Amino acid sequence: MSGFSPMTRELIIERAGQCCERCYRYARGGSIHHRRPRGMGGSRRPETNAASNGVLLCDGPAAADGQGGCHRWVENHRTEALELGLLVPQGHNPRTTPVQLHVGLVYLTDDGMYEHEEPT
Ligand SMILES: [Zn+2]
């Protein structure tokens, strides 16, 4: 269970063009990663399941190409993922935290867009 509503999932997958938003590989079967993790009551806060908190990441097979997929990469490289905005600390709002994706450094909106300007 991802926690994202079907409508929000659709916004994210459409924004991503069905490709992994980190490496741009086709990722229709990928999963939507929570930038700011749920937990500690986080799932009750509205931002948790907003489009700005979700990134479509590929789920590669563990060892087939030695790559493992970007979802696993984020989980295994938490410090780098925090620096890239792929992870957002609990006290921060994913909407106002930029993230480094294949399109560059962007802010994610809650209606499924990339923005280059910091939201006001
Ligand atoms: Zn990927």
C-alpha cells in the first residue's frame, strides 16, 4: 500500500511519462516512493500523500544488471538521497524542498508538474 490516492498516483505517473524520474528508464512497473517517509503519524499529514511527496522510481531486479533499481538505491544511499531531495526530513515540506531528477533540479507541485522556481 503506497498511501497515495489513485488520482495522485495517476498525476505522478503522468508527470513521469511512465519513466523512472531519477534515471529515465521505462518504469511502468516501478513504484512511487515517498520522499518524506510515512510513519511517526506522518501519513495523517496532508502533504504525505500529495503529488509533491511522490517520485516514480524503477524497481530493477536485484542482481540482473548490478543496478537494482532506483527505489533500492534510495533506500541504500540515504545520505546522498537526502542531499538530492529524494528523501525529505520529517520537519520539512516536500513541496518547498527541491529534488534532483533526470529533468534537473525541480520543485514538485501537488498538481503533477515540475517547477524551476521556488514556491512562494
Ligand atoms: Zn531508475
